[in-house]
Amino acid sequence: MQENPTPHLILTGLIILIAINLFILDLKIFSGGSGLQFSDIAAVATPSPSRLIPLPASPFTNNLCPASCISLITQATSGGTLNIGSPSESGITLQTNSSTPHETYIPLGSGTTSKSDWDDLTATETVIDTTNFGNIKEAYFTASLSNPTQNGQVEAQLFDVTDKHPVWGSDVVMNGPSSQTVTSGKITLDPGNKLYRVQLKSSLSVPVSLVNGKIRIISD
């Protein structure tokens, strides 16, 4: 029985047709004709500037840390411990904690007495508001005393005029020398705005003096 040659002819014709189409397409791409050029393919493959999506500018373009960050770090590290807090507009909040105590000296002036009982030296009056000193850790009363005759002893203390009582722990005594600077133990300043003055007495009623007095406050 003889095989039908028709399918073979159809397949051969299709192959020839495809080959012709590929040949014509190659001519249009690579020839100088008016068809599709190689440059056209490159233009399609290369996006134009107008098609590019701009990326947002980074605050870290030229530095690992922005200028605001560097400024805050410089300020923080000049005073003490560096703490990082909640984010702010600059991205970082820096806080400093210093453990170094602050010392404040309040001068009280001078005065003289010959009384054997407490005598108010009104020239030494001063107003102290404890809220102006933050957290007061310690306070002391210092008195430079004079007893020219060296008879008896000299005593001095702070008095809270506002609340009408001596300041606890402020009493100082000089016995023997003609002059001496004496510092009390820790004293307690009443909280708030108070008027203080120095009181002075001479045990034998001889002239004695407070050359100068002061309060030393140590606070955080």
C-alpha cells in the first residue's frame, strides 16, 4: 500500500515559510532600511529620564550621622552620662545626668555682742528659698569668731526667724583662742522660703564678735 505524500508536503511548506519570515525579519533589524533598527531596540530597553522614579533624599547622604545628631552628641558628652531617650524631630534625644554635687555659699555678714544670752545679729539676716537649690543633700553653718580677751567661750547659731526656732545642729562653740573659724555638723534647713539670722552670745559677757558667717549648701 502506497503512503500519502500530502502531510510531508504541508510540513515542508510551513518550514520554508517560517524560514522566509525569519530571513525578512533579520533584514529589517540589521539592515539600514526603514524598518525596526537596532537603535530602536536599545531605546526601548533603556528607560528615559522621565520614566525614572526619583528616590527620596536620605538625611545620611554624606555623613554617618546628621549634623543635628552630631551637635546633640557633642553637647551631651561634654557634661556627663549619655542617655538615649524617645525620638524627636532630629531622630535622637540626648539627655545628660551629672553626679557631681553643686556647692553654694551664702554669706551672712558680721556682728558683735557682750550678752551672755542669745543676741540677735540683725545685720546677718538673709532669706533662703530651698526650692532654688534642687535636692539639698547637706548644709553647714560656718562662723569665724573673735574673743580678744580670751575669757570664757563664744557661741553662735542660726535662727529661723520665719518659724521662730533655732536651726537644728547649727550651734558652734569657741573656747580659748582669740579667733577661730568653726563649722557645725549637718544642719536642717526648713523647706520653702525662710528668713534666717545669726545669734551670738558670750559666756562671761565680754565683747565677742562674729567676724563673718556663711551657709554652705551641697545639692544635686
